[in-house]
Amino acid sequence: MNAPPYDIATERLAVLAEGSFGVLESKLAAAMLRYRSDRIVCVIDSVNAGKRAAEVVGVGGELPIVPSLESAARFQPTVLVLGIAPPGGQLPDSWRSLIADALKRGWHIMSGMHQFLADDAEFSALARRTHAKIWDVRRPPAHLPIGTQRAKSIRARRVLTVGSDCRTGKMVTTLELNAEARRRGWNSAFCATGQIGMMISGAGMAVDAVVSDFISGATEEILLERASHGAEWLFVEGQGSLIHPAYSGVTLGLLHGSLPDAMILCHQPSRTTVARQELPIPSLSALIDVYETAAGWLHESRVVGIALNTFDLSESGAAAAVKQAEDETGLPATDPVRYGVAPLLQALEERAS
């Protein structure tokens, strides 16, 4: 597991989203605002400075958006969170001076980039000088094992979110399932497998940074660690999609590492082609067959519900999409953000009985 070198539950966070703060442009920042707004003191973005977070991304309430690190300093942050996760995970050149400035002020850094900032000579020297700590969230632990189906030894029920594409709401669905389960008194745990989930929960492993031979073994490590604390339900954050040419490898590794007892299929109804690919997204029924077949090579599993991401639909459009998904698949469907996850938890209980 990759844990932060500081306690994110007590630090004061400033989220850097310079020039890219928006619902789609800064998924990481929006997720942090939705689930860690209790620790965030401001967002840094000169384009939207003067507004409140909720005006731009719909979450974060009255948290202020400020134009610079100097402005952010008034709120006494202790950690600078890099609020974007661009394709390829490389640091924008324009951000180097901002990170250097934060380190000079003694602020810790939280980064989900594939490019490890602690390995940068300039940044590491500044961090040593001011005793700041850099958490490269995506850095995988050394000496990971290969997958050996160890998940079968776990008594807890394992639930994996899977997708019709990348960025369809798998992390949000998993977080919402775990949160509602805990509100109902279930002994459950969220298993973070990506950098954003790790920043929210403070633990986990970014499996997209793991060498492919070890993805299923890394997944087993995450589940075994969470199960060691006595959880009876493990909600595993999905990644990518089995039908995406770029990200199917990490999806299959997660599927065979977690050996789920049940799956929740996540889909954005307004999307018809795979992201950045000229490839049609199959029907929900076809996708269910794909996932149940692939899971069944090692462990029988069923898709028991549909989670829809309807953020870009009207209320009537969202309701129609939910009904259409239910009619097509015969499974309960919902938008976890608009309508909650109660139908999905009921399906999971029925599957477990």
C-alpha cells in the first residue's frame, strides 16, 4: 500500500487547478471537493478567481477560488494538491514554478502524476531545505507479488465497479456504495485503486502505475490489507474498461485480482463511442456478457446493477435513461449522485443471501 507521509485528515489543503478548473478538465479537483471539502481551504485558478467552487463544478459549496499561491497563503494551507490528472500523467511546464514556490513556503505536495516529483532534483532539494514532504501517490510499492487468486481466501464480499468506458463514474459509485453501506451499519471498506481514490481515502495503490504482470497481485494486496481490519464488504474501485484499447489491461488485472462476487456496471448514457477512440460502445446487455464471461474464467460473478453518470442530462433525461437501462437489462439502475445507491445495495444484499 502507498500511504501519505502526513495525515491528510488533519492537514489544510489548497487545490491547484490553474487554468483547468472545470467538471471534466479537473476531475481530480472536483472529486476532492466532493469528498474532502472538510479539509480544503481554497482552489487556485486565476481564470475563475473570485468565484466559489460550487459555481464552477457544482460541489465544494462556498470554498473560494483564488488567483495565486500568494492569495492562497492567506488561508494557511499546509498541503498543495495538484488538482489535475492529465493523459500521460505529466506535469504541465507552467506548474513547475508554482510547485517550487509551495515547497519554499514549506507546504507539502500531493501529486497524482505518473511523473514522480520526489525524483526531481530541484523539488527534492527544496523539500529537504524546508522539511516539506512530497507524496507521489502513483508510486507503486517495491516487490509486488504476482496474482495467485488470494482473494478467494477473503471472507468479505467483494464488489467491483466496471465500466463501459473510462471516466464513467466508477470511483464515485464505489465511494457512494461504501458511504451508504456504512451509514446503514454495514462493516465495509473502500478499496482505492487509483490516485484520486487514494487522495480521498488516504490509502491504496494506483494500479495503472504497476507493471502489468503484477496488477492482479497488487489488487490482492489492497484487498487483503482492507480485509485484515475485519471488513465484511469490500467495495473495489474499478479502472478503465475491458473494451477500451488503451486501458483494458488494467481492467482485466483488477477483475482477476479482486475475483468479485458481484459487479456494478457504470455507464454514461450520453456517450456513444469509447473515449479518444472511433469505437462504438456496445449495449449494456452486451457489456454485461463481456464482464461476466471474463470474470467467470476464474470466479463466477454477476453484474447486479447499473450506475449511470447523467451529469450532462436534464432531470427528465436522467430519469428516462435510468428507466431505459432497467428495461434493457432487467437490473436496478440509478445515478448514484442524483438518486443515491439504495437500489444497488438492495441488489447486493439479495445476491449475498
